[in-house]
Amino acid sequence: MKNVMDKVRIHSMKLKVLLIVFLSILLLGLTGYAFILFGGKLVVNEEDLILNATSTIETTDGEVVDTLFHENRIPVDIEEVPEHVKDAFVAIEDRRFYDHAGVDFKSVVRAVAKDIIAMDKVEGASTITQQVAKNLFLYHDKTWMRKTKEVMAAIYLEREFSKDSILEMYMNKIYYGHGLHGIEAASQYYFSKSTKDLSITEGAMLAGLAQAPNGYSPVNHPDKALNRRNVVLKAMNNVGKLSTEQLLQEQGKTLGLNLKQVEEKPWLASYTDLVMKEIAEKHQITNSELKRGGYKIIVHVNEDAQKIAYEHFKNSNYFPGNTDGVEGAFVMMDHQNGAIIAALGGRNYSLGDLNRVDRVKRQPGSTIKPLAVYGPAMMTGTYGAYSVIHDEILEYDDGYTVTNVDGQYDGMVSVYDAIMHSKNTSAVWLLDRIGIPFAKEYLEKMDMPIEDNGRAIALGGLKEGLTPLQMAKGFSALANEGNMVEATTIDKIYGPNGKLLYESKVQETEVFTPQIAWDLTEILTHAVKEGSAKPGFYSKALAGKTGTTQHPLVNGVKDAWFVGYTPEYVTSMWMGYDKSDENHYLTGGSRYPTELTKEILTELDKQMNLAGEFTKPENVEDLPKPIELPVVTGVDAQLSFGGFRLVKGKITWDSSGDDRVVYRIYKEQQGTDERIGEVTGENEFEVKNVSIFQSHRYYVVPYNPLTKMEGQRSEVVELSLLN
């Protein structure tokens, strides 16, 4: 009896153990199932659902000039994808896509079991949802539990997103070969069209690339691509998406490739660099974010101007140096709104190189004179275009000595002529009169803050110098009726959702009055025609100033500049070596950037028909043209008899042709000669109260009513009965 009871107890205990084991297994199974079912959220990183997208840089006309990306992807909405294209992907990749819950559990169990046994990851057939999960969240996961995580993520996606949303993720995520990510980028590359315009065969070919984009490349392996496309078409027929007649028709077609030709545009590298810097500095969008976020940046670049400048920068004849390596920088901007339309950061600039447009400061030489000296001086009201200032060698107490480059000195000269002939002595003398702090205030208004406090400011002898972009902005104050305009490459910025994030607005700073800006424009226009900026040829309106700096170590040039403006644009060009030592110096000065700028403008004029003359603003007076005082010749004196006065004298001379010239007539006498009268624009003068018993000597002196300066006296003539 006892044995029977023991056997019953043992049997009962075994049943209990089996029950516990069964329940444990069931509990573990349910826990595992629940973990798989609800643990997807632990695998899914919502940030990964936002795909990298290509940012584009486009002209205001909508032409894409450059792209920025980590992955070349143009996201497309599933609603833009034709039904036959969706059918192709589903038929070849996951024909039960719209029926299952994201996972084929029989396959999953087998895969998990193999994972556990092999202690390694096992690749198995996956649904579209699983492929999305793997590509988005497990791309770098090489653990043996990857398949389990893939299932968890897939189930999560099916619970949180619609089938169409998952298919959209899939089409936008997968790789299509040749650096193309997403169906839109692939469609544009292979067929030069958008996804919404794909035909049945085109959609089938792209669907076939999903399995092996490099192996089925229609570019490198057209036969394999064609066979793979036909396999996709057959799969569409098998699931009832194509009739047998349609299948045969579509399989009988060629691949129909129309590869998008991407033109290499090295001339845009400098401009793209400026765009990226401006976005980072002014809009706090990093380069990495640009390459990720799918922004659309509308820029002001003029491709004609950019390419013309780029091609001319290749011509070594414009870049004189004692050895190779002469560099240059050029910027061109609309002086009314600040839009930079062209920029070259170097002669062979590549993205990432040193951009000399805005990153390299060089001594501007005489180009700074209108901004630092003459403009501020005229703003005082004491000096005007025809005010007379000194022109002589200057030696200051601190040992600073100033001479003119050409060694010519007139003693006294008008502001007009001092600018025309770029006289150093006059600029320094005038800076000394208005005061350095006063001049620096104006430079700061033009975004040119400098630490220098010496007289060399007048000649551009700055410690750090200025960039070509700063010089362009400064001269915009002369071109834009006295208002400096802030420079920008960017017109608009659109976010990845197409929302307008930024639109540029004109930012102006009042620097000079419109009258002074106009007067300086008139002078600088004449400087281009007949003065220091005469080299080269440009038939339309142009004002500008040259600048040359002496090399400190050898008898050569360190920096050569021309900064000028047309009625539409301001330009700034610098030439020199990045490294200035005894082995690197220019063998020519400012004539080279002057000639090159004029050549660029001449070519651009053929494309744009630039203005032939500057338009005087309203409420601004014309600046009189300068008066060239003649040397008075042909002087003669005659007596005549009769009339109210019995004896009269007449002095005549040859006229200069400028009716504005005043002729002053002087009579010689002891002490100071007497000025007995003057006439304007005439060539004779009647002498009254002539005595027939005395002889009198006279001479004529031309006088400039603009500068209030007299010229050279004529020969002396005598009025006498003995004549």
C-alpha cells in the first residue's frame, strides 16, 4: 500500500513539474511574444525615420547650380508615385505586402532558431516592412539578435504607420546605384524625369534594382538590367497587375535610358563656398545640416558673369609675376540690393580652399582714397571737388615722408585732379586736415573697422588690410547714392518641407550724401577715361579707382587692385601672391586688374547689355567738367581813335575754346601789378582811360572759376603811340 502511495506521489510530483515547466514555457513564450510585439519602440529611433535629403542651390530662375548631400536623395510623397510603379515594387519584393502584418512568422521562427543555434546573424527573406526596419534602424547592427530586432521594429512600424507610408519609406530609402538614394533621384538620373512620370517599364527597372543595384546597373550591365526588369514585369503579371498581352508588349521594349547629363561647373566652387559660409554665419545652419536636411537655397549668382570671370582668370597674361603662383580674387555685386552675382576666391579654386574674396585681407593701396579721405573730407562741407589742396613732398615730425609715385608735384591741385592722378601727397595732407578719427568713423560705417591710427591710412597702408568683398561694399556707397548696401549671396531659403525660412531684404547704411556720391562718381568716371584707371577698354559707363602697394623687400609690387562700378554693379579685383617674400612679387601694377575687369565687363555686356551712362539722381546737381587752363598766346595790343573816348586800347589773344575760362588783364606797375578787368570766354578786352602820352604794359592770365586758381601769365604787350 505504501509503495502504491509513493508511486502516486511521485507521479503527482512529475505532473506538477511538467505543469510548471509547461506553464513556464508558456509564460516565457507569452513574454517573448509580448516583448517582440511591444518592444519595437525600443529598437525604433524616430530620428532615423527622417531621411537624409539633398539640399539644392538654385538660381532665381529655378536652375540648380549645385547640390549638397551626405546621400543624394530627393524625397518623394507616395501620392506622387504612379500605381504601376508601386505594383512593380510590391510584386517583386513582397507580394503579400498589403495582407500581412509586417512579418511572416513561420520564416521568423526559423530565422530566430537559426540565430540561437548558430550564435550569429542569419540572413533570410524579409518583407518590405522588415527591409525598411533593417535599413533604417539596424544598418550597422551585426549582432546575432539582429533578426529579432528587425521583427520587433517591423511590427512597430505596421502598428504606427499605414502601408502606403511604409512603402514610401522603402522607396525613398533604398539605394539605386551610382550614388543614388531614393526613387526620385534614381528616376531623374536614369530617365531625366520625375517619379510621377515613370512608365511601366521604367518603374519595373527601378524596382528590379532594389535587390542588387550595382549588379543590375543599366549603365554598366544593360543586359542584366533588361533581364531583371523583365523578371519584375513577369512578377506583376503573376499577381494580376499586368495582363499577358501587356506583359509581352512591355517586355518587348528597350530599357529607354535617358541619362541626366550633369555638367561639371568648377567655376561655381567659390560662389558655393560663400553661400555655405553665409548660411552658417548668418542663419546658423551647419554644412552637415545642409547636406542632411533637404534645403532649397535660392541664390543671386549670374552664371554668365561667374563663368566669364572664371575663364579670364585662367589667362596668365593678366597675372604678372616673377614666378608662378600669382593669385587673384574677384567679386561682383548689385550695388542697389547687395546681391553678389559673381565671386572667385582664386584662380584654381576648389571647394574647401582658401577663399580670397572674404578671407584674405590685403593692403588696398590707393583704392581706399575716395572712401577714407576724399569722401569724408567733402562731407565736412569745407572741401569740394574743386577745392585746392597741397601737392608737394611731405616730411612729418615723426619721420613719415610722402611722395608721389610719378615724382610729379604741382604745388597746389584740385581734389578732382588729386583723385584723377592718384596723388599720394594730397591724400595724406587732406587726411591730416580732417583728422584720422573722423576718417575712421566713415570706414566703420562701410564695415571697414581698422586698428590703424597713422597717416598711411590715406594710402591704404593698413596693418591687416581689407578683403575684396569689403572694398566692394565700400564702393557701393558711392554707386548707390551714398548708401552702403550689405552684400549677400542668398535670396531665399526653403526648409525640407518647402516652408520659406528666410527672404533677403536690402540693408543699407547711409554714408555720404547723394550729391557727394555723385560728385565722386563723376570724378572716378573721368579717372577711368583719362586718369590712373585708363588702361584697358570698356565702351560703357564705368567709374573706379586703382591701387598698387610696394613690395617691402624688393623693387616690385605686392598688391594690385581695381575697384569700380557700373550703373548696375560694383566690382572688386585683387592680384598678388599668397606669400609675399623676396622670391614672390608682381612685375606689374594696377593696370592688370583694371584691364582684366574691363575685359570681363565687355564680355558680360554682350550677354546683358549694360548701361552706357550713369543716371544722375533727382535733387542732385551736375558736377561741372574740369577746366583746363590754356597757355595764352597771340596777345596783341592796339590803339584806336574816335567815339566818345578819343583814344581807346584793345588787347586781343587766342581763345582756348572753353567758354568758362576767365581771362584777367593786368597792367604792370611798380609794386603790385594792377588787375584792370576780366572777361569770360572772350578773347579781347577794351582798355579805358588810355593816355596817348604814356606807354603801358599789359598781360593776360587765365583763371579757373572752379578751382579759383590762376594759370600761367601771357607775354607782355605794350599800348603806345609808338607801337
